[in-house]
Amino acid sequence: MKLKNVLIVVKDMERSKRFYHDLFGLNVLLEDEGKAILTEGLVLQEEKVWKSALGKEICFERHSCELYFEEAELEGFVQRLQRLYPEVRYVHELLTYSWGKKVIRFYDPDGHLIEVGTP
């Protein structure tokens, strides 16, 4: 068995595709019927389509998982994030752990938790 993708629900498909492309370089591989498959295995699903498929309310900002990315040039990434998305909401800005790893945590436009850290 093999994990193929991770799907997140989004309110505005175009905004989310732009966000993940601008910050992480993810490109759309396939798109149809309210779903976009991006490079690196991330799938965006429109809220209305997901709600219809499940028959349940969608609960954003549950803090039960995060998308984790690594970036060797983390300070440059933070500058790009601040320049392109000054309205982004942070869990915490750039910090350095005692063992030297640097991380930043913030939310995407739909409240999904993202961590970007040094390798």
C-alpha cells in the first residue's frame, strides 16, 4: 500500500492555487470538478464539493494536523511570505530551537496549519 495524496478543503480554489504556487512552487497537475491535484501530492478540494460528498459540515482550523515543508533558505522564504501575503496569520514567527532548527508556523487562507523549517 502507498499513500498517494493529502487532500485539504478550500473555500476559494483560485486563491489557494495561487497561495501554494507563490510560496511553495506547487503547480497544478490535474484539475476537474472542484478539485486540483498539485505537485508534491497536495490536493485541493472545494468546500461545496466536499460538503456534498460527505453530507457533513466542514470544520476549518481544527489544529489536528499540519502541512510541513522544509526550506534551506528560511529567512528568504519568510521575506517572500511577508511581501506576498502580509495578511497571513501566524502561530509564531520565525524561531530557533535550542538544537539549531529554525521554524515558522502560520495558516493558509483557509486556516490550515503550515510549518516551514530548515532541513
